[in-house]
Amino acid sequence: MTMASKHPRSPLAPERFPELPAIAGVGIAVGASGMRYKGRDDLLLMTFPEGTTVGGATTTSSIPGVPVVWTRRILPGGRARALLVNAGNANVMTGAPGERFAERCAAAVAEATGCRTDEVCLSSTGVIGQVPDAGPVEKVMADLAKAAAAGPGGPEAWARAATAIATTDTFIKGAAAETEIDGTKVRIAGIAKGSGMIAPNMATMLAFLATDAALGPELIRDLMREANDLSFNSISVDGDMSTSDMSLMFATGSAGNTAIDDLSDHRLAAFRHALHGIAIDLAKQIAADGEGATKLLTVKVAGAPSDRDARLIALKIAESPLVKTAVAGGDANWGRIAMAVGKSGYDIPPEVLTIRIGDQVVAAGGGVLPDYDEAAASAHYAGRDVRVTVQVGDGPGAAEVWSCDLTRGYIDINADYRS
């Protein structure tokens, strides 16, 4: 399976892609359109049975891609039968030709799979402003649909799917879990892509999850909103928001559990926990694959007025180029962390601020601690797993976000992204 990236595999990459299970009712097929990449798959088709529910989120960019606009029209209905993803061309700012591309692709999927066009979700990632050609997609659609109909895709199919949607990723990303709802075993599996143009709400990332659980349309929307806040809205590589962000979960109901419609239903507790774990796992993999990254940065904030406030403060730290370059250089300059807190817009007096690097408290009560061991802090910064913890008051709000260091590699990758 050929990756699109010309750059070395991230040193933070997991040893291997996990063994994702087949999800009953989910068909997976990949193919090559040749629109941008040569000699690799760049199309993903996923198919779902009648009655499948869908929920998720898309970018909050004011310049969304055509596929984002298309899928936004699908999501309120809460039902889907297919997902088509293409990599290499984002279909953004392409006007009427880009809209016709989306219409033709959806029509090709609908004809090949026997569903309606308003049951087809679309997603794209890649270069902005280049008009895509639907012809190559239409030519391979019948074969894709036939392959997807062959049966639920197992580990190899998921790996191929994750590879097909990748762009500058240096490794493919997946996560899965088996849990239960009211005594019935259910499975969840998901893949994601993302490496650069990563910022909250959401990131230049795509994430597609599937489960065999029976979940009502309103419930799946609530579940994904909650999971997104804990995961994909809590990562940042460079602070730039993509035009094409999307995270979706499809629930086939094939497990046969009693359908649940309410987020507060106690029978949903184990499933929610598993879903959160998968989404966070995928989000952290995206942060770990940040363009040019050599270190994963985890920032925790506590004592804020609310969890939302804590996340916003944490992201100010995680997105700061000065903090990120200090992490890259192994320079435990805690003053940069204080700076980032100060620009958050919240009234946080210095005397209530406590800053930890790793397990060491370095500043509290308005200044540096007398026994601060800078050598130990710098040693922590020199590692691959850098942790910063900040107490900003005595409020109930807490959050954890993930980022990475900012290295010369980021410049190298983005200076020739289109070449």
C-alpha cells in the first residue's frame, strides 16, 4: 500500500496499524482515479445497509469545500447508505464545475449501489482550487461497488481504506473497540487522516467510524458532538483550519441490540466510553503525525470556569509557535507557557497560576519556585512525550489537548506541498 507522503515516517508513529474488525453491514472498497496521485489508490467507497444512521461534524470554515456542503445536507436526515472519499483534490473554490463533480460522483455511487443520491455522503481532501474530473471516478465506480458488496471489510480492507484517504500523512491511522449495549456485543472501528493544517473545529482531518450498534439519528449526532469535543476539537498542529474537515460515524444496527435514542440512557455508558477512547486515540495519532513533528505535546488545564474555557486556554498554549519551538529545541522556557495563558483573554492573576513541566512544579504564586530544576525540565522537553499542566484557578473546568513540536521539517513539507 503506497502512501502519498514523500517524507519519512514520523518517529512518533505506532509500530503497526491495528487489526480493525469487520463491522457487520459495512462494505469497504478502494480504487485509483489518477486525479492527482499516480500508482496508488485515492478513492474510498463505504456502503451501508438500509436503516443505517449517521452523525458527525464538518469544518466551521467560512470557505467549506463542495463535499462538505453536500454532506451537510445529508446529516440532518440522519440516514446514509454510502460514503465516497477522494484524496488529492479538495474540491474547494471550484464553483459550478466542482458542484457538478459532486453531483456526478453521488449519482455514480447511487446507481452502482442502488441507493438515492441523498443517501450518499461525500468527502474530499487535498489541494484547494483545482477543478476535479468526475470521469475517472465514474469509470471505476461499478468495480468499487461490486467489491464493497462482497462482504464486511476486515483488517486488510480497513488498512487499504486508511491508505487511500491519506495525503501528507506519514502513517495510516486506525482504532477499534468491542463493547456492549444492554448485554449485546457491539463493535466500533474507525480510520482517520491528518498531518498538517490542523486546528480545532476541527482540523485538516477526516475521520470515519462505523459501528454495528443500533443508534437513533438524534443520539448518534449527540454522541459524535460529545466525542468530537473530547478529541478532534482538542488537537492542533499549526493553528490553520482546513476547508474540508469532517468526522462521521455510521451505525448499521446489525448487532441487534435494542435501539437507544437518549444520550442519558444508562445502557449506553460502556459504548460512550469506548467511542471516546477511539476518537481520542485517532486524534492523538493525528497530532503525532504533525508535519515535521518529533514530539507529542500534551497540555492539561484545570481550574477554569468551565471545560470549554479550559480547552480554549489549553489550545492557546498548544498552538503557540514560541511554546512549540521551545519544545522542539528542548528549551524548558516556562515563561512562554505563561505568555500563552496571558493571551487567552481570560482574567488569570499571576498569583493563582501554577505551571508544571512533566511532574515538576516550576512556577506558582506569581513566580518561579526557588527549587526549580531547569535541567530536569529541559530533560523532559528533550523527550518524545512532553507534558505541560497548568492550574488557572479553582473553577470546575478541565481539559486536555494534544499538539506537537514545530520544527524545520514543517517548513520543508509545506514549502513544496503541491510539487
